[in-house]
Amino acid sequence: MSGIDRSRAARAETRTRIEDIAARLFAERGYAGTTIGEIAAEAGLSKPMLYRHFDSKQELHLALLERHRDELAAAPIRELLHGSGDVDTRMTAMYDAWFGYVQTHPYTWRMMFRDTTGDAEVQDFHRELQRRQRETDVALLREFAPGIPEAELEPLGEAIRSSLYGLALWWLDRPDQPRELLVAAMVRITRGLISTVPAPAEGRPGGGAPAGAGPARGGPGGSGPDGPGGSGPDGPGQG
């Protein structure tokens, strides 16, 4: 490794250490209660050294939000696009991936879901995060429940988003609860929502099996012992 490569690697390692420490302090003390000096001290750096990586506390905070928003979205999206099995199997895998990220990043989730700063740019980020998550859930509903009236898609997408966020916060205060419990709760919520939508009839726009004949492509509905299927958001996280 050349000297330039070593320098880049060291810089990246330092930046990651700053972000990890900042995420914990922001979650524990809030944005206003955390200073750049405290972050630098815990990272073993001087303030001037920290400012070589981030120009301000606001920039650091936004960098953290963006990093974890993108990481949250990755695993559930993989399950949605490339997962195998029936709808219930894929839905369970997506929710498990979403809550798995929450479980391994508890400090980040307190920071993302409990806006601790009145900064306008940070508040805009939170609104954008919620909008993206809602759009993801609407796209999922279009895929697995094409019979939902267009006017209902956005409020139903918001219902899924707020359920995910609410359960994440509930879990952060009750870490003894198993992840499987939250996954099962979201699967039940989504199943119930999608089960109210009849499968498209043969010959109607969207095609599919006749109503009551079971779902096309393993979709919602059906008369199996486990009841109607459904699917979870692909980025039960993102933003």
C-alpha cells in the first residue's frame, strides 16, 4: 500500500470513528446537549483535527442521518427485489432485515426518529426521510395489492411507515423483547391491510386470477391455512 493509500485509509477510519461517537452522544444527550469539543475528546482528537473532517456540528449530524438512511434501505430492498419464496416469506424477510438494522444501531435510531434539534435543515431531512419511506410503502402496495383505490395509497403507505417507526421506538425502550415479536406484528398488520383487497379478476385491467381464486404470483389473498399474504416495505427505512 502506498503512502497516499495509507493516508486515505487512516482518514476514512478517523471519520468513521467520529461518526460512531457522535451518533451515540447525539442519541444520549440530544443535538443541543452535545458539543463538537465533547465529540472530539471522546474520539481522541483536537477540535481543529475534527474540523478537517466536518465543517460543523450540523454537517456531522446530517452526514450521520444520510449514512444510516441509506444503509437502512439496502437490506430490505434486496429482499424485495431478489428474495425468493411466497409473499409471506418475502414480507417476513424484509421486516426482519429492517428491524435487524434497528437492533444493531440503537443510537442511530434514537437520533433518526427523535428529532432533537430545531435546525431547519435537519427538520427538512426528517420530512424527506418520511416521504421516501412512505413512497416505498406505496410502491409495495401497488405491487402486492393492485386493487387498492389510488386515493387510499398514500394514507395507507403512511400507516405502514408510522407503524414501523412507532415499533422501532417502542423496541428501543424495551430491548429485552425479541425481534421476532416485532416482525410478526408488522406481518400481521400488513396481512390484515392487504386481505381487504380482492384479487383482480381475469380480463380486468391488471389481469390476474378471478376474484376468490387466490393471488397471482403469490400475492395477497388466498384461502390457505395461514390466511391472506402481504408484503412489507423495502426500506422500511429509508427515509
